[in-house]
Amino acid sequence: MNMNMTLVSQIVAFALFVWFCKVFVWPPLMKAIADRQKQIADGLAAGERGKQDLASAEKRAAEELQKARERAAEILAQADRRAAQVIEEAKVVAKTEGDRLVAGAKAEISQEVFRAKESLRQQVADLAVAGAAKILRREVNAAAHADLLNQLKREL
């Protein structure tokens, strides 16, 4: 009977050990395992979200880069158009200034020509008076014959 008692006591001890493990050891182990499974699942989900976010960010970056390139091309085109416009404006201003300078020079030339003609007329009139005085051997009065001299100047 000794064997039976030992067997019964081992069965009772094993039953107490199973009950003790079921009540005090098994729940914390299961909780730790569940927590670890949840942590691993959350980590995998976060990794997937990270991959999706990275792909989305790369796509947005590519779109922004494309927009920036298009904007840069547009700005360069505007700069080229503005440069052409400034050049055209400068050409117009230069042409206007050149025309103004030419007109001023022509006016100055015509005034110089007029002064030269007047000077020549005066010199011719003086020579005519001097020649007439030599011919007549007397002095001709320029004040007395002013009308005649003016008519002579107009004819020259």
C-alpha cells in the first residue's frame, strides 16, 4: 500500500502544482505572450505604415520637384520675354534719341548755313559798296542807300 499512497500523494501534489500553475503562473505568461504578440503586430503595422508614408512622401516630393522645374522654366521664359522687351524699348529710345540728335544737328547746320549766307551777303554788299566807291571815286553812304543794299542782299 505504500505504493498507492505514494502514487496518490504524487497525484495530489501534481494536481496542486497544475492548479498553482494555472492560477498563478499561466495568466502572467499568457499576458506577456499576448502583449509581445500585440507589440510585434503593432511594429509590423507601423513598418507597413512607414513604407506607405515613405512612398507617399517620395511621390509628393517628385510632384513638388516637377512643379518647381515647371515654375523655373516659366520664370526663365518670362525673363527672356522681359529681356527682349527691354531690348526693344532700348532700341526705340535709342532711335528716338538718334532722330532727335539728327534733327538738332540739321537745325544747327541750317542755322550755320543761314549765318554763313548772311555773312557772305554782308561781305558781298560791303565789297559791292567798296567796288562802287572805287568806281565812282567817292564814298557811297551805306545808311543813305540801305534800301538798295538790302535789295542787293536779297538777290544774292
